[in-house]
Amino acid sequence: MSVIYRTTMVPTKLQLLAAWLPGRTWYRGGQDPDLRKAGGFRLDDPDGEVGIEFMVLTDHSGEQSQTYHVPLTYRGSPLPGAEEGLVGTSEHGVLGTRWVYDATRDPVAVSRIVALLTGNALPQAQSESDTPDLSVSVQITETLSLTHGFGVPHDGSSYTDIPVGERIVRVGRLLEPTAAPDEVATAGKVSAPWRVDEATTARGLFLWMAA
């Protein structure tokens, strides 16, 4: 179970991401991102060691605002061999130094994404401990397995592809509202809402099986 602490992180998640995002192939904003948190959810690590968060951010630095899906993991020590996926480090008010990674490069996060898509994990609320997030919709696939491990992730212009066995799990990076995301033709997908403004929400695909 993930425990959500009401404490500080220095630098904050948004500060870390403002420095990291401009180097991504799928980032469309300026060199000085103006980020606002817009939603997301979490997954539990059964071993209780790694925090896993699927964060939604809206960037107002460009001519038009753009909403991004940025999955992150939080670790109490460096992940060997994952330097390329390191977003940065931050001092957590309770847990001390946390190493923050792009979750698509973290094997624990990838295994939990597979568990989510195969019906073996429940999405959790972003800001509450031990609370399922019922707003997240999952269409389960039976064609995915970690038996043969997963390959090197590839960043595209609007997504990150993770090879899992003979299949590809696609992580959407640029979130676009979809009228009926649960009706999009694909075997296995996850959709969730995010805040557009104080009075409006949108919904779209976060994760799905690529053709």
C-alpha cells in the first residue's frame, strides 16, 4: 500500500519536471515550462519500496497550453543502470533523499503497468492512502505477459513505447480529450480524467496496447 505523506519535497516535483521536460522528444513547450498539476493516479508496489505516480501536468509556457502525462517513480536509493531515466533527486520531509525516475525506465513501474492492464492491480487515488481511484477505467488484455521481460523503451513524438514480450505498451505523453476513450479499438487500455480548469474536466487514454 502506498502511504501518502503530507509533507514537503525540495525541490518540488514541478521544479524537477520544469528542468527535465524540455529535453524530451515529445515536449512541445518553451525552455521555461510553466507547469500546473492537473490530475493523475498511482499504483502500489507490492513490496512497498517504490512510489509509482501517473502525473498529469498542464504547461502554459507555449502559445497554447499543452497537457502531459508524466509517469514517475520515487526510490530511496539510485536504480542501477537507469541514469538515462533519472529526473532528479529531492529531499522528502519524512523519507529523506528520493531519487525520481521516468517510470517508463523503471522495471517496478513497468511490471505494475502490466499488472494493471492484465487485471492484477488497481489504480489508486493520487493523494489518498489505500484508496482505489474509481475514475480510472481499465480494459483488460489477455495478450500481455512479463514472462519474457521487457525491452528498451522508445520515445516518439507524442508517446513512449515499451516492448513487453512480443507486444508494445504505449504510454501516451500528450493528453488529448477523447469523446469515448473506452470505445477506442485496442486490446487493453487505461483512460482517466484530468482538470482543464476549475469547472471542467477532460478524459483520454493514458496507456494502451499499440497495434
